[in-house]
Amino acid sequence: MASKKGPLSPLFECLLTMGFGHLTSGSVTLLTGGTGDDEDLFEPPKTWHTARELSTEALSTKASNLLAGGPVFLVPPWERRKGATLGRRNPQRSLHVYEDVLRACGPGEADYVMAVMAPVELWTSDARWAANLRHDLKKLWDTLLIIYSTGVIPGIHPSFAVATAFLRGKGSHRPPLKIFQVPPKEDESSIAKDFDTLLTREGGRTQYGYVIRDLPPPQESLDFDRHDPVVLNQRADLAGFGSLKTLGDLCDTVPRIHMANDAQLISSEEEPGTIRLVGGRDVQRDGTITPPTSETYWVQAEPKYLLKPGDLVLREIYGPGDPHGLIVAQVREQDVPAAAGHTTVVLRPRADVELQRIRFAIMFLRTPLARTLAGRSGLHVTVRRLQALPVPQPDDALTKAFDDLSAARLRLEDWQKEADSLLESVFLHKTATQARAKIIDQGRMLRLRVEAASLLDELGHTVRTRFPFPIAYRWRETEALMSTQAPQAAYGAVLDTAEILLCYTAQLSLALAREAEISVGAVVAIREKLAGGRSGPGFGDWAAVLHEVASSRQLRRLPAEHPLHDIRGLLSGQDAAAARQRLSDRRNDQAHLRRIDPIDLPAALQAAFADLTILVEQSRFLADYSLLHVTDVRWDALDKTAQVHYRELMGDHPVVPTRSTTSPSNNLETGSLYLRDTDHQLHLLRPFLIGQDCPTCRAWSTFHIDRVPKGRVLLKSLEHGHVFEESSPNMTTVLAGVGLL
């Protein structure tokens, strides 16, 4: 196996010494077998004894005898038996020499320890021979530790991976299994330290290894990534996209042509009826299949082998150092007729699976996590593992978002084609005057489209046009004042806008939490202030609601698409929380007449506006949740639907057209405000937010409950700060019903 005898790598020798020292006592004996070049495999550590058995049939007996005198490090011959192949071989005959050696090697006593160095396939392969061998070893031995490493033996290519398994005679109680993977190009002292830590662990993970307490069945691979707690957590986290399906639930496999087993199908391009054979190298990472070349194989394929547009073709072989995801291409019309070779895996999406879900699956397959979860058998990705691969499936909200993105991409592509066509037509007109006029005239609309789209990258434009009216109105006022020479007024407007932003989102939180029958403890302080009648709730109260919402365990149980999950993220980040606190301190200073010196005011204004910008950036989700004022509801008892007329109060002006929609609900209120979520469900905001014309300025305004002195309900405008008394006789009853009184 090796061409030049030399010592083991110092790191690997260190790990072996630590492993034996932790698991057993006594001097280690290196036992090798076979003839020829194997004799020069490597030099053992100086403190070890050495032994050699030329007869492979007697090697297992030799190992069992040596175990009586101390631990053994067994390196059996790794070559295959003559005439043995992975294909259609006799299942009763071993594929490798070491299979028979290990099966016949018994421990003698339960406390005997033997380490075996072999190719990693023994422990990681899904093949029947490997699973059967692991099953037979389990009858006699407990596997204590497996070390996966490369570049440990002189004369063998440094990428060749070996596994060293420490075995102990089977005892009455099964010990946990420790798996360690030696990373390449890392500090050797830190690797040794991490390995020493793993040896003392009974559970958990270190940087390069982990402990398995519940051993998988022998037929399951012990590939490092397959049972890594970090990978298992990443796998569980995939359900956050919506749900998990196996790839086998989404696709069926398509037969492939094996170049050796189906050699009779190989033909030439000139023969009638031949089609190309797609191999693994023809599948490109950019998702395409390369056109035929002079090296392409051609076959006479039966109908069952024929590829169809929409089929997924994956490479089956990957290099050991490839850090990327699976390489997959979707068959296009121009790729057929064709059949696939055995160096690919072909999956055909089932007819009842939506196209968007297949696209999502393809995106996932191209990630490193998908390749990690799929595992490998040597350098191969197996069909069985691919069929069992968990694939995240988007929920309705995420599916809609993908549909919207796909539609936006197609629209942009149309614009690009329109621009290209216009540019290419410059010299196709009869006169230069006609060409000039057409370019200017038709190019105008394209330019306006691009300018309008570019504005969406500007936060201010997004807030003014797509945020709920109370916030958009305040933001517009702030921007206007900041453009003037009135820093004091602008500074106050910044703080007012920050408070209104928190007030609005806090009111949404209270309304949505009440609808979900979840209590919010911060309401107690708000209720006390409302009943006190002197000063209503303010900046700190709204922040308290949002902080509680961000940390509430009850809210975590809500569906992933519920609006409260977006609101929870408003103050969850450190930057947003710090910005909120600074703005709160500025607000308190202002309220207690701790004024800023005029000289310092410009800098304070810019700092406050920067903090406000952080909060507004965190609030971009509000653009997806429309504030609606329902103006009329007409219920059709026969059709069981309601015709709803509403105004969508998004942007910085309340004068908007009335629109209509249908709803299956018959309990919508005319005159009330509603929040429309991304699923187009309506959530009642009354009495937390109330919309009507302001008695003071006669402008449309959004109000919240400000104070309730001696039973009088006072409402305060979010847009203008105007206060008026609500005259509805049952308002206090309503407030008590929602916990505000």
C-alpha cells in the first residue's frame, strides 16, 4: 500500500498514544499482515512492540493471542480479494481481505482493547458488505472511539482517509461512542487538546469531535457529519421554513445506464435512433447540462431511460475536498433526447408537487448543508440517501414571497429585453431624426421605471409611501423640518416620530396578543396610568410592551406567519435596543427641561436621527402590514361572503381611494381600523387604535387611549398630538373588556 517506509505523522501518533492511554494500560503491539509492500507501511512508535503475520488466515488468531498480553494496534491488509467486485458478486464471499480477518478476531476477555486501522468505508459506507461487517463486529466488540484522519501514513496520498477504531471486548453495559475528525491545516496542539477533552466526555461535543450516547443500528453509516450534533441541529432548524419532506416524497428516481453492465446499449452518433448519454461531468454547477462533444457517449436507450424536461440530474461523484453543495441541473427542452449514465442520479418531480416547491428544493440541494445531510459512501452520493434527504418546504407566506420575487425577476427581465430591443433599433429607422425621436420618447418610460424602482432603496421614500399613515406622516414632517434652519423643531420631531413608531407597534402588539388570547404584563402599568388621569402612557410604556413581546415564550407558539413574530424583532437586536434607549433618554431630558445647548444641537439632531433611522430600518416589515379603515360591509347570507369597502392608509397622506374586497367573515365592523397581514387576514385594532376625523384640526387621524380621568375617555392623535374626549357611552366597558381599565 505504501511505497516508502517512514514514521506516522507526529499528530496521529500522539492521538493514538492518548487513545490507548485513556482506554487501557500496558505496552501496545503493532500487528500487521500480508506480504509485499505492506511490510514497509510505516514505522511504529519506539515504545511499541511489533509483530507480523504473513498468512492472512492466521492473522486473526495472532491478534487474539497478542491481546492476552496487552492492547493491539491491528493493521490488516486493505486490498480487495482477487476477482471481487462491487457489482454482481457472490454475497457469501468477502470483498476485502480484512473483512474475514476482523470477523474471526475475538477479544477473549471483555476488557481487552484493540485498535484497527482501515479505510473509512468500513465505518461510513452504506454498502451491504460494510453494514454486515459492522453488524458482525457488534456481536463481539464495543466500539469506543473512531478517529477519522488523512495524511497520516508516509507514501500514501495525503487525501486518503483512514479510520482508526478502538474496540473493547463486549461488556454487560454498552459504553457511548466517541467520534473525532482530525481537521487538516489546524494547530496540532489545539487538536491534541481537543481530543484529550473528548476522551473525558460522556456526552456533548468538542470542537472536532462528539459523543454518541444512543448508538445507531449497524446498517447506518457512522460518517462524521451524519451524527454531528451541530449538523443535527441545522437539520432540525430546516423546519422553520415551513415543513420538511424527504426528497423521495417529492421525486421518483429514473433508471440510469451503467457503462459496464449495460455495455450492449453503447452505440455511435451515426447509428439511427441513438441519443446522447449524460455523465456526471456534463452536469455543471451553474445548473446547465453541457452540449455534446467528441467525447460524448451515445446509446440505444429504452423508453424507461429517457430524460424528460424538468428532471433533476445530479452528479454522483464528488472530491473529498469539495466544500460546495450538490451539483444539480434541471433538464431543459434543448437537452433532450438523452439518457443518464451511472455517474449521475436522476430524479423526476412527481406530478402533484408544485413547481415552486421543486425550485425551493433545487436551491437547497445546492447548499453545503444538503450535501452534508446526504452524506456519502466513499466519494459517491447514493440514491438511497438522496431519497431520505430531508428537504425544507416553504409555508404559504414564504411561497408567496418566492412567487413575488419570481414575478419581479421576470418583470425586470422584460424591461431589460425592451431596453435591448430599443438600443438595437437605433440604426434601423429610415432617418436619424426618426431614430432619435423614438429613443427619446420610448426610453422615457424605461428611465422613469428605473428611477421609481431606485427610490425604493431610499429608506425615506419607502417610509413616506409604504409605511402606515401615522408613521409616514410623522416621518415626512421630520424630513421637512430637518431640511430647514430650525434644529430645535427638527429635534423635537425626531423624538416625536420615534415615540409614535413605538406607540403604533405597541398598540398592534396589544391588539394581536388579545386576539390570540395571550396576556401582556406591561398592560398593568398602562392601565394604572390611564386610570390615574394625570399623564398617559408614553415612550417607556410602549418600549416595555415591545420588550415583553420580544421575549414572550407564549408568543413563540404562534404560527410562523403571525404578524407578532415580525414585531418581536423590532427591539430584539442590540443596535435597535441601544438606539431605543438613547432616544428614550433624550425624550426624558426634553420632558424634564434638560435642554441641549444650541451649539450642541446640530450634532445631537444628527445623532438622534441616526438612532431613529435604526429603529425605522428594523420596522421595514410594517410595509407588508396594511392599515385599513373599513368604510362599509355588506354580508351576503346566501353566498356566505362579505363585500368589504376600505381605505388603505399607507403612506403620508390620508386621502386615498376606496377599494373593495371579499371576506368570509361576517363580523367585520364598519368604521373600525384593521391590520391586514401577509395572508390577507384582517385583525381588529379597536379599541387600541381608532380612526376618525380630528375634532380639533378636522383632519383624518389615528387615535389611541391617552387617559381616563374619572371615567372620561380621552383620545390622543398619533399624527398631531391633539386630544379630545370620546363620547361613546360604552367606551369604558370596552376598555375594561380588553384589560385597559
